[in-house]
Amino acid sequence: MLHSKKSKEDGKTRVLVIDDEDRFTKMVKLNLESTGMYSVEVLNESRKAVEVARDFKPHIILLDVVMPEADGGDVANSLRTRTATKEIPIIFVSAMISQKESHSGFYESGGEHFLAKPVSTETLSGAIEEVLATL
Amino acid sequence: MSSTPSNPLPEHPRKLLLLSADPAEEALLSRHLDSENHGEHELKLVASLDELKSLELETSCHAILLDIRAGHDEALESIKWIGRLQSQVALICLCANHEQLNSFKPVIHLIDDYILADTLPHGELCIRISHAIRRRIQEYELLHEQDLLRSLMENIPDAIYFKDLESRFTKVNRAMARSYGHNVDSVIGRSDFDLFTEEHALPAYQDEQRIIETGQPIISKIEKETFADGHSKWVNSTKVPLRNHYGRIIGTMGISRDISDLKRVQDKLTEEHRLLTTILNNIPDRIFVKDREGRYIASNRLHLKFLGVTDEAQVLGTTLYDHFPKERAEKYFNQDMDIIRTGIGLINSEESRTMPNGRVIWYLTSKVPLIDETGKCVGIVGISRDVTTQKEDEDKLRKTIKVLNETQLQLIEAEKLKTVGRLAAGVAHEVKNPLNVVSLGIDYLCSKIDGSDELADIIQDMKQAVEKATRVISQLLDYSSPHEVAADPRDINAIIRDVLVMMRHNFNEAHIRVEPDLAENLPLVALDTQKTDQVFINLFLNAISAMKGGGVLHIRSYSQRMKSTGANVSGEMTELFKVGETMVTVEVTDTGHGIASEAADKLFDPFYSTKSTGGGTGLGLSVTRSIVEMHRGMITLENRKNTPGACATLYFPVSPDTHAPL
């Protein structure tokens, strides 16, 4: 519902990628944008998550779990307590999850969505579409 | 009497010495003697007492004829001197008349006979002389015997006594009187009742009366004498009837020896012997003693039992050969003889003996030489202890220690693995991020190339390399992830089929024919589907890599009951499964190269791989086993019998509530 309400100015889905690993975020941005379906903003300093999300207004956030400043759990909490950002769906991306646990690399547990690193472009976009489709 | 010294002179002819101041007397007497009995006498004149004194009388004559007519004083001196000798030589005085003889009254007892010289009756002289000589000898012998008896009575330490018919002492020796605290004379006329308590006096009296009645002696009776003052002593007493000249019993006589000291020693010995016997018979060891010839001379009760007899008499004097088979007897006998010969004992020699019921009994035997008081070896003493229990305990202990050591090794191994797991988790995380950068980079490049086959190939190679690295890292992470299973009752056949479908391309590529042989209606097993998938994927991948040129993969499933803990059931299995419990078993058999013998022990070790570097992580089987064990199951991997290939067998327990398919 929210997704449909949010406007896609250029017809692209806005994706915010929060990860302390800048080469990873760079690659995600490159790959997702090269599909022509996404507009990607990256953030390597997790404590700025709320601020950036508020400005960028992403349709979905890809959030790393293990980060030095504020970890994925803290960031998700912050986002979900702010009116402006609390409706944005989050997919956690973690190297701590094994491929087996995440099955095909993407899975749901306790109402949360997870992606296991390393993740392919195909899996990434598939997961994004799947989550957005349920809204 | 043999103890009487006999006259050194022959009896004939009679040698006579004439002590006379008148030489004419010699001729006169000689003539007289010759006329009575010619040649029977030799008469020699001795002129003075001094001359007589110079002679060895008993070798010189049988009798002295002393002429007392000449001078009284000289004659008196001669009589006294001869009498004092108390020899066997008879003294006959030649006197004028009886009055003359009477003047020698004080010494008359020293004179054996007299002859009235002036009126010598014909034929009487020789007889008188002969009688005098005989009397002299008899008296001499009597005196001698009296001396012996007195000597005996006075010096012997044994008590000697004579009693009359009423058991009153008539004579006692000095030792006896002294032992009673009396002198010899004061005891005479008294009875035992005066000297001892009635406790001793009465039976002694009764004994003596019986001897008097029956004439039967009592020989060597050991009796206790308790004196009136309370002190007592032990005596060895012999009592015999006392008979007079005519053989009539006139009393008793006895001799008793104080054996108090001996008795004390004997009592002590008896007591010590009793003590020793008690110890020997109650000690928990077998004890035996043998002589130089190997004959038993002592055996305690336990050793009797060991030999299978009840009475020591059945053993004493027998040898080993009477109790043991020849071979065994010979061994022990030689051992004994060695000890006797060398004097060197055998200490704590361990021996075993198999009993008829098959139980092996262990002994610790020591044998030492038996040395007598002169230091000579006269046999052996043996002591043997049953140490079966200790021996069995030792064995148990050894086994326990072995198990403990193995457990310790396993614990160390487990601890190592834990460390590896923790490291792996960290490493995996650190490696995955850069890997993802590379893989996403490749994705991007992939989307950008167009038309260049060469570039496409390179990128494809890179992609595969990254995928490979990712797989390794994922397995590492799986290995280190917490060992928890989300198990639900499942049909294991369904899992196998799913995996086979998933991997059908792999089998086709490797030219492997799959032959499933899955039993119908298998009981359900509590399984974590994802983890069990991984088990079969790993096993199938291993099979594929073992069958390089293609082959057959046979998968058989069936259920079975744990029958017994027999010899063909491994220890691990008996620990995991109870008899009667149902197991679902899956056998994965390939026709590949099998397991190399050097690999057999390490198959399940983490990071052990037979695949060439880059071919495998070495974690597959380790993870597989971990997963199987998480399900309370077991996995074995071994070569097939008689044909090339390996067979992995999985055992999963069927929980009681999951016997039937849902």
C-alpha cells in the first residue's frame, strides 16, 4: 500500500543500501542501477541512516547487520521509531548467515527478511521485488 | 659287682707276708703250711713295719700274718696302719693266747682272724687263712658297694627315697631332703601328708599302695608336687616296689627328677606351637615346608585344601608327584631343588592355574631355603598367595585407564574442533564481504560485455572460482554454527528422493547410474530436513568424485531391530542403540575407487580431504557426521567387500511415537 502510494518519479524503485563496506555498496549500486529498475543511494556510516532515509525516502532499505558504528538491529530500531521512516521495509544483509540457512540466499524469519552474503544481483533484485510485492 | 676292683693277684698260690721280729717263725710256719697243703702258699718274711710300708701290698700278698707276740706297741701300730688301708689284704694275727689278743680290743675290728701260734692245730691253719682272705674280700666289696650307694645318694641331683609299707620315708637322699627344706634325718618317719598338700599326697599314697598290692612299678610319671607352703614343681617320677632279700615287698622306692624348667620350656614350646599352628591355619596364604628330597613335612590348612585333601597325614611324606600332573610336578620339583642347591630363594614368582571351570587363578609364590641350626639347608619353606582378585582389578583398572585416555583424546579433539569452529566463523565473515564485492563486480562486468567470447569465458571462470570460494566459506560456517536441529518426524525416503532430483544433473554429467532401493512404509525418523539434505548431498558428491569414469550409485533404505550386542556390533552402536530398538538404515554404495587404507582413520576429521587441492574443503564428511550425530544417529564408511567401491551406512533411531508413517 505504502509502496504504491510512494511515487516513483522516474519509474524507478529507490533503494537505500547501508553497509560499512564501501566497495560492497558501490557494487550493489552499480549492479542494481545497471538493470535500469532502481535508483540506489548508499550509506557507509550507519549512524546517519535515519537522516539519509528521511531525505532520500527509499522504497526499501538493504541493511547490513554487523557494522562498527551502529549495527543493523540498532539502525532498524531507529528507523522504525521515526514516523518518516517507520514504514520503509528493511532487508537485512549479513555475512553471518550461511547460504544453507537462507536457503536460496533469501529468507524470512520472525517477520524479518534476510539475505545472506555473498549475494548475487539476481537474488538482490528478486528479494527486493518479492518484499515490495507483499506490501 | 663289676665296679668292684678285683684283686690284681691270681687266687693261687696264696701269697702271705709274715711280719715278725723272729726269722725262725718263717721256717716254722712254712713247714706247717707245707704239711697241710704243699705248694699252695708262698710265705715271705717282712722284718719290720717300715719294710712292709715300702711294699705295694695288694700286688704283693693276699694276707699279712702279724706276729703280735714280740712287742705290743709295734704290733698296735702295724694293725692300725694295715686297717687304715681298707685293702683286700686280710690281716691275721699270730698270738700266744686269747688274753694277748684281748689287749688289742680297740682295734680288734681291724683284725680279720687270729691264730694261736703256739698251739697250731694240724690242718686248721690253711683253712683259717683262706676264710680270713675270703671274708676280707667280701667285706671289702661290701664297703665298696656302700661307698657307691652313698656316693650316688649324696651326689645325684634327683630325689631318691625309700618308703615302708605305710608310705613313710625310711631313707631319702640329700637332694630330696634339701628340696623339702629338711635334712636327711628329719624326713625319716614322715609321710607325703606331712610334706605336701593333700592334693598331691593322696594320689601319691594311692599310687604307692597300688604298687605294694600289685608289684607293678610306675615309670616316668609326670606329676605336679604342691608343697605345704604353696610352691610347686613338676617332677618326672618313677616308683618301684622295694623287696627284701626273700623277694617280699616291704615298701616302695622311687626317684623323681625336677623337670620344672623343662616343663616350662615344654609348655612354652607347646604354646608357641599352638600359636604357630593357629597363625598358619588362619593366614590367607598357602604355606608348606618340604625336606631336601622334596617331601612335604608341613602344610597349613589352606595348602591342604589346595592339594584337595583334608588331613595333614595325607600330605606328610608325599611329594609333588603325588598331587600334580607329571609336567607340573617336575617344574616345581626342579625349582625346589635349585633353591636347595643354590640356597637362593624364589621371591614373588607369579604363576597361574586354569581351573576346571575355565577361570584362571593367579598366585604369587615365594620359596626360601630352610636352614637348620648348623647353617645347612635342609629343605624349603613356601608361601603362596592367591592374587586373582588383585590381578582382575588391575586388568579392569588398565582398561578403565585406556578408556579414560581415549576419552581424554576425544575431549582434546572436540576442544580443538570447537576452536577451529570459532575461527571458521570469524574467517567466513571476513572473507564473505570481499567475495561479495568480487561476485557483484563480476555480475556487473557480465552485464556490460557484448560479443567477446574470450572475455565471457574469463568472466565465467572468475564467477565459478568465486562460487567455489563461497561454497567453501559457507561449509565452514555451517560447520561452526551451533549444533541444533529442528527435527520433526519425516520419511527419510522423501528426503533422499528430493536430493536425487536436485542432483540429477550432477549424476548425468558424471555418467553415474542411480539405483534407489527404498523400502516401503519405513517408520518415520525425527529429522531436520535441511540438515539431512546436506548429509545426502555430501555423500552423493563424495560418491561422484570417487567414480571418475562413471559408475553405479546404489541407495538402499530399510528398517531393522537392534538384535543383540554380539561380536559384529560395534561398541559405538551398543552405546547408541538399545536392544530391541528400531533403526532406519540407509546404505549409500558406490563403485568407485574405495577408501585408501591410510585414509580410513581420518575420514571424518575436519579439513581432511583426499581430493586434490581445490577439489574439496575436507569438511564434508565431518559436517555429515556432526549432523548425523545431532540426530542421535551413527555413520560408518568402509570399503565394499570383494568388489571395488565404498559403502556409507547411516543409522537413525526411530522414536517410539513415530513408528508408523503419518
